[in-house]
Amino acid sequence: MAYRLLVSIEVIEFIERLPVKTREALRFAIHSIGRAPLGRFDALHRDAIGR
């Protein structure tokens, strides 16, 4: 199943102003959440297909 992580433009603008090492670490973390989001959420209920 393909997932998309929606990130606010304000978050992107904030990340762009950070030092390069911090920015790269945050981007890596965001990408890893987008690749495998299951187990990284606080929702209590899932829909019919398990999202």
C-alpha cells in the first residue's frame, strides 16, 4: 500500500532555515515515517482496509 505524509508548508519553510545536518536528519525521519507509517500513529481506530 502506498502512503503519503502531508506536511504543512510552514513546516517545510521552518526546516529549510535549519542547519544542514539538522535539516537532513529531519528529512530522513520524515521520509522513514512516510515509508512505513504503521506503528507510528496515535489513532485509536482503523478504517475498513486497516489504515
